[in-house]
Amino acid sequence: MNLKSFPRLEINLKKLQANAAVEVELFAKHHIAVMGVNKVFNGLYEPAEAIVKGGIASVAESRIENLKA
């Protein structure tokens, strides 16, 4: 089986963090707090950590199993 034939998602954590910082800054001008959702990352810790480092204080998760992990 050739694993290169399957779709995959590559996450650039530095860009994700920078994008989160831009969102937080833009919305803060309008007194809006940003909440991140870790759904598409299937509970991975690293993307959630990147958006928190970018200034997003609250991260939602769609599955309790992922929160436990």
C-alpha cells in the first residue's frame, strides 16, 4: 500500500500561531474575544498550543475523548 496516495493534512504551527495572533488583534479592536475550535485537528495538542500562543485564550473541543487525552 502506497501511503503517499492518501490525502494528508500538513500543519505549519508557526503560521497557525501567527494567524491566531492576527485574528486576536483584529477582533480586539471591536471588543470581540476569539475562541479556537480544535475539531479539524482531531484533538492534537500542538495546534491547540499554537493558537493559545497566538493569543487565543479559549479552545473548544468537539469530543470528550480528546479532552481526556
